[in-house]
Amino acid sequence: MDRAMPSPRIWRMRIELDDRPGALARVATRLAARDCNVLGLSVLPVPGGVVDEIVVHLAPEVTPADLVSEVRAEGGRCVGITAADVHKLVDRTTSALRAGADALRDGGTVARSVRTLLGADSVTVGPPASGDPTHLASLTVGEVTLTARRGWAPFTEVERARLAAFGELLVANAVAADAPHPVITSDGAGLVLRPGTPADADAVADLHARCSASTLFSRYHGGLRTMPRRWLYRLLSPPRGRTLLALCGTDVVGMAQLIRTGTPSRAEVSALVEDGWQRRGLGTAMLRRLAVVAAAGGYTEMIAWCLPSEDAFASAVAATGLAHSERREDGMRRIALHIDPPSPSTETLAAQGIQQRPRA
């Protein structure tokens, strides 16, 4: 039986207080009386006033709901609250500079950098997303649109301005978001990894035609020789994920997918590598690249389901250098690759007894 996870002790909270002298000091005094320690404070301008963001280490007997109650007792209002990791509490300037440096080094990490910059729950690449516009922030770089989501607190105008400035940095340095990524195989061959599109249908069909029956069986766990056209388009434009292609010249020699599951923190990963390109590090390179996509999407795990005898995929996972675990489940090998954790979702906060209310 699974053990209940301990409640986080460090929480980041955004609050609105009456414009009265000493209001914030009185909140801090209330928290101190409950043996809670304020680790950080910042003031964010918003239309009509400011929002105070505090980072608090809770005493063992204090819950996040208690924290919200103490703020309300001083006439304040909780705009949003989320668990925080003390090891990741760096000042905003340092965070922004590191995010910019990562993006300038590798355009494929732009989505992950945007998530870091905004403290977003997730950042996706694709058409503009729908939802509450106060909890969405979009950036278009060239032909690529990135959408950040954050459930625990709305994005402020200051944060949107920060995102716009980040976009200017990318444009000024000719950084293309979601750009193709060059890799070198273990024997020195040069390949390019890039997102798949429906225009790649013929090349992906040729990839499947060149793969042996055993390779296809390892990937799809069933007999398959011809890929129906409708399946090709679904492979290349999955409604709940991303597809990554490996190209040698114009030939697609490998593909991998990251698909969202019913668990918000978990995505399923799979890979197909043409027989002649196996055991040359290509599978490992694709998994590493998808880990970057997963981190931007807010996932904590990438899960793969393999046949019991499928040692090649397990070896590729081990070579990524990512923390991973394995167990047998329903006659299959379940391999989990562990990614940096995202901020808790709205559902997690509700479980802590905290109700979020929209800004007035």
C-alpha cells in the first residue's frame, strides 16, 4: 500500500492587503506567533495596487489552510498559494539570467526556460491554448508559439513584461524556439532531432517499412508491417503530446513520442529506431531531448512500457544519466525516468483544504 506523501513545509503565497501602514508587518507577526518563518518577500505591482509574495516555512502543526486563515484575519486575501522548494528559491534576476543563458545555448530549451522565468506549472509549444486568460501567458518567436499555464496564481503585468523582454532577447540573438537539435552518434554520424509534422508522413511510412518485424513488435507490442495513413497523422500530430524525429539527411531513422496520461505529473514515452541505427546512442539522445520537453510541460516522470526481454530500451534509459526506476507490472517492464518536479496543481491545493478565488 502506498504511503501518504508528507505535506510540504515551505509555501509560496501571493496576498493582497489593505493599503494601511503596517499591514504586512502584522501578518508577519501573526506568522511568527505560530512559529512560522518568512524566508522571502517581494512586491509585485498590479493594476490598482500591489500583490505581496511571501515564502513561508511552516511549523509542524501549521497547515497551508491555517496560513491562509492568518492572512484573512488581518483583512488580506490570498491570490494564490503553492508549495516551494527551498533549494530552488533564488532571486528573480538570477533566475531570469539563468533562463536566458540556457535558451541562448540551446533553442530547444526555450520552453523550459520560459517555465523557469515565470514559475509556471507548464509551458507547451503549439497553437495558442484556451482557458482563463489571467492564468495563461503566450510568447510567439518566429512561427512558434509558447503558452505558459499557472494554476496557483494569475500572471501579473510585470511577469508578462518580463516574458516580452525574454522574447526580445531571443529575437536579438536569432534564437529559434523549438529549433532542430544536432546530435552525434557513438560512431560519429551526424543527425538532427526536430519535432514531427504531418508533412513527414511519407518519410515516417518509409521508416516503418525499413524496420524489421521484431523492431516493430518491440515498439507496438503487436504484429504490424504497414502503417495506415490515418495512424501516421496521429503519430505525427498527437492530440495530447509531442513527436520527435531523428533525421539523417532527408531520411527519418528514428522517432519518439511523449504523450500525456491521466495523471498530470506523468507522461508516457516510446521510441522507434531503425535497425541499422540501433545501439549507436540515438535512442538515448531522443530520450534526453524528450526529458527537456517533459520538464517544460511540468511532468515529474516519463513512463515507458517494454516487453520483458526488451533490454535495448532499458540500456538507452540507463545511458541518459537520468534517475530511473523499474518494476514488473501486468507482465510488462515499467520503466520510469524521473524529471524535476513541477509546482503543485490546483487539485493538490484543494486537497490541502485551500480554495482559490479569482482576482476581483
